[in-house]
Amino acid sequence: MVAALMPPLSPPPRSVDLAVIGSGVAGCALAAALRLDGWRGAITLLEIGRGPGGRCATRRSRRDPDLQIDHGAPFFNVSSSPAPRLIAPLSESGWIKPFSGAIRSLDGEGQIADPIGDGFSDGDLWCGHGSMEELCRGLLAIATEASDANAPIELQSSTLVRHLEACGQGSSLRWRLRNNAAEILCEARWLVLSGSLLAHPRCQTVFGWDAVPLQVAAEQRGEPQLLEAQRTLAGISAQASSNLLLTLPADTAQPWLQQPWRILQFQESAQQRWGLRRISLQPLADGRAAVVAESDPSFALQHRGVYGSQSSAAQLLGARPPADAEEAVLNALEQALHGALALPTGGADRQLMRWGAAFPIAPGLPEELTLCGASAVGFCGDAIAGAGFGRVEGALRSAEALSAQLKERL
């Protein structure tokens, strides 16, 4: 008698103590802060991008080893005292350093002037040592150094979390995370969202989803605090930014590199005239230069449906804009750049990066909603109310505050 063939058993889902969605500054800082606070559980960070960093990531190319572009944040500031406690170990270990680039502003007549108070350039200025990605790499290094084989830090890059499922109740509650194909990514005792995308309706606009993942999970749970946290996050408005990334060949780069600034802010009159809010000039090691021209919120709103063809949304979900629409946005931004500065861009390689929620608008998520203990869910990031709101400083501070709360429950 021949035994009936049985289908192969699916492996049990990988189980961790803490799953963190997002490996931007807040997600990486939470892992570092938890380790410094003495917690040694297993942590998995799930990141939609190619690596850690979020808006502090650095764009690189396998085909061009000398290329690096800090395309979201060329530096960050700490304007409140005392500084986040993670600043000291990052600085002492050489992951970050004081930012020393010259900052100037441009007025509506196209004249260079003194810096303006834009909220991002006051206080102590910092940047990654070499590139901005070193900030998050350093945070993960701090976390990893305090880990062991039984409680590792794992980063899953190019991973889109699509579904959040709460399974069980009480002490047996587990969060099951699935990708867009409904495949299980992992299970976790605790879940932390280090950004607001999966709680906000903009995920439907970006990805074409029929529902907001956290809203579905919160309604299934029916737990009041989690429901309120999700509703609050879903109601947070944010300013977008459409960024033009230019890689200038060495001969074209020379007039740029002779400018008396590395960061050029646009005064309100200049923003109204050219639709730009900031330009970052970044010399490259081989004589070339990278230029990042950030649009103002009005321009980004007018072109809200156009995401770069090399963005994570495009790479993972095929959410590519029509080629002519992307080309039109690139042309408009480059023309604005010419109009404002009259500097050459001939022979430059062009890319478009859109940040859908670059600058959250206050008041943000209050601290009392950042830890939903009954549902084993936490929140951190620059959309958390408090010092540094909307900036890297806020992401660091919110992660440190959440760590202090979590370590008593994990």
C-alpha cells in the first residue's frame, strides 16, 4: 500500500520579541536606546527602502562607486537642551560630526543674503561622517554592539509590510506581519511603527491600497487607546517635497563649487517666485558635485501623483508614474534652478525623489498615545509631539522616550 503524498508543511513564522516597521532615524534610534537601557530581546526592523536611513539615507549606485547623494536631509539640528543622549555615543564613535558647511539664503530678487530662521538651521548642526547614512548606521552599530547571538538585531531591507494582524489576547497576543502577497514576514510580541505611513490614508494614494493597515487592525482589536492613536495619526497633515537630484560632471560642477554656500535657503519671496525651498550642494570625491533642489510644498502638492521611477514605491509595487509626467516635473525643477541661480547643469544625470510627508504639521501624536500597552503597540518618529517635532531631533527624542516606556513592559 502506497502512503498518500502529504503536502509539505509550511515553516512556522519567525518569532521575535519586537518588530519595528521602518529603519529611519526613529526606528534605528529605538533599537539603540533599548540596548543602552539594558533590554536584550530579539529585534527585527522591516524597511521598505534599500537600507537604513529614511530621509537621512544616502543615494548610491552600484555602477558608480564615487556617487553619494544625501537626498533627504543634508544635515540635522538639535535646538533644545539637553541634547538627545544618543548624540554623545554617535559623536564619540565618529559616526556623526558637526556640520560646517556655509549656509546662505536667496531673496526674491536672486540676491545671496544671510541665513534665515527656518527651524532646521538653528542650534547645534550635525551631519554624518562622510554621508548622512552614517547616522542610522551608527545607531544600528550601537544596538548591535550590545546584542548577543540569542537576541540579535536584524534588518530586512526592501520589505514592504502590507497587513498587520493581531492574533490572540492578553499575554498570548502576537502581531503577525504580512507582505503585499499576504506572505508572513514575522510574528512579534510587540509592534512599533516608527513612521505614520501604515496608519495614514496617504498609503492608499501612494500604493493604491483599499484600506489603511493600522486602521483595519485597530478596528479588529477594538481597543480604545489604539483606535484613538490611529485616528490621530491618520489626521496629521504634512507638507510634501519633490526633490530634484542632479549629478554634475566635473566641468559643469566647477561654477557650483565656487559658490559661497553649501546650503542655500529660499526666503519666502524666493519660494513664491521659483517654487524651491532649499538647495544642497555636495562635492564628490572625483571633482563632480551633487545638487539636491527641494521644492516648496505648493509645487509638491501640484505634482502629488508623480513619484520617482527609482523610488521604493516604484521598485516594490510598480507604482511608476507616466514617463512624460516624471520628465515634466524634472524639467520644471531644473528650470526653476536655472531661473534662481543661472548656473549650468549640462550633462547632469537627473533623478526625482518625492517625500510624501516630508514635514508633518503640528500638533502631532501626543506622548500619552505613543504606547498602547493593551495592544502591545508603540509609536515613535518625527510626528510625535514634543521638542524637535518634524525634525531628526524629534525622531531621536521620541525613540528615547518610547524606549523608557517599553523597557518596563517588554
